[in-house]
Amino acid sequence: MFVFPNPKEIEISGIKLGGQTGKNPPALVGTMFYAGHNVLTETGFDGEKAESLLNLHIQASHDSGLPSMMNVFGGAGEDVLVKQVEFVLDRAKIPVLIDSQDAKIRLGALRRLEEVGAAKRLIYNSLNMTISQSEISALKESNIESAIILAYSATDTSLEGKIALLEKDCAFGKGLLELACDCGIKNVLIDTAMTPVASGAGIALRALPGLKAKFGLPTGCAMHNAVSAWDYVRTRSTRKSVDLASNLLPPALGADFLFYGPIENAGSAFDIARFGYELAREGIE
């Protein structure tokens, strides 16, 4: 197990992240309203179904003793994303990640949510290699303090490539961490950018202790991504079991947060992650 030289600790909406292995349990992040999610409807989403799933996530967090956050994926535009984030904020006292493949949707939703005083509870997901000057300017003008920093470089997926992206080789002659500072981000969470098995998943897993040792910042990943896009297991009946079991690995390697995939997986994912965390904690005693 890993003992880190200078681990930093942050706090977002009452949840402590980072620090030395074993000090703070990892926060588990579920995802709601993703493409194809059965709570989505033609006009928005089914509130009753969504609330039932959110309660499952909250109960699993309570039972396991692991803190939690919720990733809200906005695939249907800014208006719907705002309603979805507000839905979660109104029903759970946890940090909420604003997620969309379109930066304009993320930023538009952020501006509107700031107007209702939600900025302190939000995490911008994410700052990445596609960062633009307009995105930097918009975030600088906002009140958001927390963001996921995605350590993915299309030109170099090695651990060294991730470090270079964060330190110096992102855009405008700066690394992604410096650009995050330019945006006014105070609470940085490094996502090691999990890719499918046989396409760099092992490197992203290795980067968990590697990047945390290098920068000291809270570090995590979406282990679910390694399984969901793995050709071998895609059509096998064991796919869900493998997906759930994968949540053991990051906490055992000292991860500070973990995207466990669809919120439906909460019941098992929290207990599996708790097992990994206990292994890590016992391993440094």
C-alpha cells in the first residue's frame, strides 16, 4: 500500500477529500441522467424513479460509511441540466458534479445555478485538454471553486504524458493545473482518465498513486470506464459482476474518489469500495 510524501486535503460541501492513505475514506460518485438512463423521458425525467435511485445511493453511502457525490450528466441541453442538478441539490446534501460533453452547456448551467446560490456545492466536470480561452474567462468570472481536472492527453497516454499535461503541455504555454488556477479553482481533483482495458487502463490505474505522489492532490478515476468499453466482456453475462468488482482496485491503491458508474450500481459498489479502502488502511499500519 502507498504512503504519500505531501498529501493535501480539501473540503467540498462538508466532505473531506485527500490526505494520507486511511485518513479520509474515498468519496464514491454515481452518475444520473446519462444517455439511455431509464429515468429520462421525452420531456425531461421521471422524478419518482430518479428520487428512488438517489435514495439508494444515499443509503448505500450511509451504510458503508463512505462519503458520496453525484455526477449529473447533461446530454439534453442547458435547461434540462439545470433542472436535473437542482433536483439532486434539493434532495441530497452532497456535492454535485456538473457534467456535459459541451462546455457551453456546462458553463450556461453553472451561471444559472450560481444565481440560486449553489456554487459552493458544485464541482465542474471537467477541465481537460480541450480547454479554451472563453472557458477560462467564464470560470474566472464565476464563483465556482471546485473542479475535476482530467489528465488525458490524446498524444501521450503514458504516466509521463499525464504529468506533462498537468505541468506544462496543455494550452497557452501552460499546464492544466496552472490553467485551473487561472480559472479561480481552489479545490482540484485529478481524474487519471480511465480508458478501456488494452487501451491504457493499467496506465490510468498506475497513475492513481503516481499523480498523487507527484502533486499531492486528491486523485481518483472512473474504473467503470475500463470495463464498460472492454470488448472481451461486453457481450458476456459476467459483465456487470466484473464492472462492480473493478471498484475494489482504486481504493486499494489510495484513490480519494471513485466514479462507480450508473447510480443503479450503488448498492454493491459502496461495499466493494469499502473493502478496498480497508485493505489500503490496514496496509499502512
